[in-house]
Amino acid sequence: MTKKYYIKEIAEQFNVPESLLRYYDEKGVITKFRRDENGYRYLFEEDLVYVNTVLCLKKTSMPLKEIITYIELVDQGEATLQTRQAMILKQEQVVLEKQQDLQTQIDFINYKKAFYENKLTNKK
């Protein structure tokens, strides 16, 4: 029998607030949640991949509407492979732009660190 994971366990496993998982359930972002006889949400072990997918896509700044579309396409199966690939390639560009922005910020910080180290060393 497949193991059930309740919201608290899932939240701990993925290091996210339980409220975020409830929100994603209510908004239809994660559609695999089921409820037990007491009304508590849970997922089966094989459905945890959906949580990981949603959280990863969200970290790439993909809007929730697009994440919902992506998950719906996954559920539709292999007929949607090209569309899903296009979505991932588009998101890759977003992430690469963010990476470049971060590198620019790191370069600036390194420049300023060197500037202050130089000024403080020469002041002595």
C-alpha cells in the first residue's frame, strides 16, 4: 500500500509553510490532494513529484496560472510533450536572465568590497 503524506509532513519535507500547500490546493495548483475521513488533506507518495514540480516552477518565477496549465498538461499525458517543452524552454530564459542579473549584483558587491578594503588598508 502506498504511503500517505499529510500536509504537515509535506511542508516539513519541502521546507514550506502548510498554509502555502493549502493555498495551492484551494487554487487548483496542486490537484492531487485527497481528504481522509476527518477532512485532512494528504497526498500519496507518488504524487509528491507534483509538489516538487510546482515549487520548482514557482522559484523560477513562473506565474501560478502557467503552473496550473503546465500541471494540467502533465495530467493529459504524452500528447502535450511539445507544449510542455516549450514552456520549460521559455522558463529557462527567465532563469538565465535572473542569473545574469544576480551575477551583475555579485560583481558590484565584489567591486565595492575591494574598494573599501583598499581604502581602509591605505588609510592606516
